[in-house]
Amino acid sequence: MAIADEVQRVGAPLFRWARIQKREYTQGEARPLGGSLGAMGVYSGLVVAGVVAVRASGRQLPDRIPFGDAALLTIATFRLARRLAKDPVTAPIRAPFTAFQGASGPAELEEEVREHGGVKHTVGELLTCPFCLAQWVGTAFVFGYVSAPRATRLAALTMTTVAGSDVLQFVYDSIQNGALAPAQSQEDEQS
């Protein structure tokens, strides 16, 4: 019991300080600071595990990553993060944490976090934010690139191809909707 008492004695000021910081930061709003701290801990733990796995495998880190590979991984990270956060097909992954609100754009959904405060709130925010997910997806691509570069390039190429196709779909749709039609002058409009 002496160790538990000592931990409580030492931890009490830290927990009191954390409660004060949360109260002052949230100003009464349900913000999941504990859940966010947990998410940062999970992310950090996964990065450390990845580093340990890479070191244990004996793989050498590349001295530099060719620009083409960096661009491939960047575009793939964008596309996969957006796919996970907004795509109707990936809604079942988000469903335990979010509520459907409607369409937000071509082939994308708008969802709202279901629970306010706590771990489910944090996970809901992470899963509906392509910017937030990009950190996790990009990290996975980088570890994949270091561990299995050929397979990772192939997976990244798939997502990059999809991103390029998306751009072409928007260009095609714009053309179909008259984007290339000659603009009428002001005189033509008045007559």
C-alpha cells in the first residue's frame, strides 16, 4: 500500500493541474482532451513499435527518398485519408462514432461526431477529418516504404491513380457543364 499511497501523493498535484487546464481550455464545452491525449499516446506507441520493428529487421533507412517516391506517397496519403474520412463505402468504419448528416460533395458524406467528450468523440473526430487521418496514413506509408518499398509503391500507386482519376472526373464534369463554352461578352448579354 505504501507504493500506491506514494503514487497518489505525487500524482495528486498533477491530476489537479490537468483538471484546471481542461476546465480553462474547454470553457464548459465537451472537448475530449483525455481522448486526444490517448490518441497521441497510441500514435506515439505505434511509431515506436514501427521503429523497433524496422531496427530489428536490420533494414537500413534510405539516405534520401527520390522525389517521385515522395510525390507518390504524398498523393496516396491525400487520397487514402480522404477515402477513409469521407467516402460512403468506408462509412461502416466511421458509423460507431458518427451520425450521417448528408452529402457534402461528389461521392462524399458529411457526418457528425455522435458522442461529445471521451474516447468515442476523439475517434469520431479523427475518422471524419482527412487532415487528421493524413498523419496516421502518411506514417503508415513511410514505414511501409522503409520495410517493403516495392509493395508500398504499388499500394501508393493505386491510391495515386485513384486521385488522378478523381481529378479527371471533375474536369470531365466541368466540360460537360459548359466550362469550355465561350464566354459571352457584356454586349451579347444586353441584346
